[in-house]
Amino acid sequence: MLREQAFFNVLSDETRRRLLALVLREGELCVCELFYALEVSQPKVSRHLAVMREAGLFSVRREGTWVFYRLDAQLPQWAAGILELMTQGSARAPLFQHDARRLSVMPERPATCCR
């Protein structure tokens, strides 16, 4: 269940917006893909992902040692609309393009059902 105040708190942080943009673009990503793309530490990424999961934005799927994040399927339409607009607006921003390029060249990315 999405918590409205927590939703807007998530959007107030640049790192969380970057994580959201990548997950929305790709559909589902592993923690290792996210910290590689953003060039930040795994603990920092995991901490931000936990905040987003607790806010009700992400759901988690485990596959062996891999942990994959994707947008929660029960996200209200109004929140999904805001995220879509955010993604469209940030698609041309240099930082978000850099993240997407880094992800696209990541060696040995884990295989997922969504790719």
C-alpha cells in the first residue's frame, strides 16, 4: 500500500529519482545493476531501495542470491502518472543518460525474465 507522504519524500532525493528512472526504464533491475549504473556503494543503494520499498513503490523478487526490484503492481494510477512524467522529464538530463549508458555496458549483468 502506497503511503502518500513517503511517496513524495522518495521523489525529493536525487539518488532515489535516479533509481526510479532506471527501474521504470528497464522494468526490473537487480541491486548490483543499480549500484553499478549509479556508481555509488551497494549499502547506499540498498538503503535507498529499502526506503522506496517501505513507501510502497517497489516490490522485490529473489532469484538465488539476486534481489530484483520493480514498480509495485498495485501502485495507484495517480502515482504511476507522476512517475511517468518524472521519467519523461528526466530522460534528456545528462546524469540520467549517464546512468542508462553505464547500465547498458555493465559486464555480466544477471539475466531476468524481463529482458
